[in-house]
Amino acid sequence: MSSNRTFTMIKPDAVNAGNIGNILQMINEAGFKIVAMKYTRLSKQDAQAFYAVHSARPFFGELVEFMISGTIVAAILEKDNAVADFRTLIGATNPAEAAEGTIRKAYASSIGENAVHGSDSDENAAIEGAFHFAGREIY
Ligand code: ATP
Ligand code: MG
């Protein structure tokens, strides 16, 4: 995957609140092209593997239980400077600190239930995209 791509998930809180459409609209309006997308649900094993980097953190169990609590939308997004620009669009991890106009400011309710995931590096974007999508599912 080239460095103009990032990976996102619309998390269970935002799906349950009916915000899939609103969030996809913000993503489109910010200039990202969707090159892969699916509606799915993570198994416990999936969530533990996806967030393995946080396995030693005190919130790990809570994070895994939250991410498997409902369905998600997973997507690969394309844009120049995708990783950094998407982190700007989603806003700070804690919605109380998220800037106006960001997805988390609009739709996240807490640091744990924060509406969206965004990759934090080109390397992780490639790993995370490949975790969810086969090559033939990416357009
Ligand atoms: P994400 O990786 O989901 O895009 P992020 O990069 O902004 O979020 P990370 O530090 O990677 O934040 O944390 C991963 C996720 O773990 C957060 O999005 C949040 O759901 C959860 N999390 C992080 N810190 C806390 C915390 N202090 N308490 C509860 N949950 C947390
Ligand atoms: Mg992160």
C-alpha cells in the first residue's frame, strides 16, 4: 500500500448512534476517496490482535470489549498525506480535547468511545488495511 493511504474504522458507538452516513460525509468532504469498505464485526481475537500494541495498557480489556460490542465500518482511504490529514480530521483521542470541526468533536462521547479509528503511521496504515482487506477488495 502506498503512503497516500490510511485505514479507518467507524467504531460501535458511532454505528449504534446512527452516524455512519454523517461520518462518511465528513470523510468525503475532506477530500478522501474510499478505496475499500466493509460493514463487519470484530471477534475478540481480531480486536486483541488489532490493538496488540496497547495490550499492556490498563484500558486494554475495556478497549477490546468496546470494539467487539457491535458492528463497525472498516475502510481504506486515499488522499495526498492521508495519515496525517486523517488524524487532523478525526481530532484528539479525548473528544474533550478535540478541535471544532473534527469527527470526534462532533460524534465521540468519551476517550474510550471515540467514534473513529485512524492509523498513526504509513507503516501501520498498510498493516491495518491488510488486516481487514484482501488485495482484490481494494479498488
Ligand atoms: P485510534 O488508534 O483508535 O485511532 P488514537 O490513536 O487516537 O485512537 P490510541 O492511543 O491509539 O488513540 O488509543 C487507542 C484507543 O484506545 C483509543 O481510540 C480509545 O478508544 C482507547 N483509549 C485510549 N486511551 C484510553 C483511556 N485512557 N481510557 C480508555 N480508553 C482509551
Ligand atoms: Mg491509535
